[in-house]
Amino acid sequence: MKSKPFAYIKDKATDWVWSQTPCCKEMTRLLSQECDAPLPWGLRLRMRLHLLCCRWCTRYRNQLHMIHRLLAGLSRHECEHGEEHLSEEAKERIQRALRDL
């Protein structure tokens, strides 16, 4: 059983962490931005603190990084094998179908 002073300190520390870090909804936006461009160091520090406490945001970040790596590999694959283009006939069929909608 936890002692009361330890539980009190843990609760206060948890409250402080959540008050200093972005909420999970904000974290999803920031984690997406992090894939595209570096963020300011203070914000990265607060995000890191949040990630230490929130396993759901950590999982989301890992999934984003995996998707980013897979897409980067896909782009290289297309460059190595050349891009395939639609025939003019296929483009016209698509345009007709879109007009008919």
C-alpha cells in the first residue's frame, strides 16, 4: 500500500505535469507538425514531458513516424522505377465520370 505522503507528492507532480504540457488533442496537431518541421525547443521539451506520462500520445507519435518512414520509402521506390502515367483515354473517362456526378 502506498504511503500517504508519497501519494500526495505523486498527485501534485502529475497535476503539475498536466498543467505545463499541451493537452492530448493539441499533442496530435503538434506531433504532425513535428514530422514536417522542427519545433521550438521549449515546446519540444513540454511535448517530451507529456509523452513521458501519456502512453496514448506516445503510441500516436510512433504510428506517425512509421507512416512518415513508409511514405518516404514509397517516394524513393517511385523515383527508382519511374512514374506510370494514365493514358489519355483513361483521363478522359475519369473526367466524364466526374462531370456526370
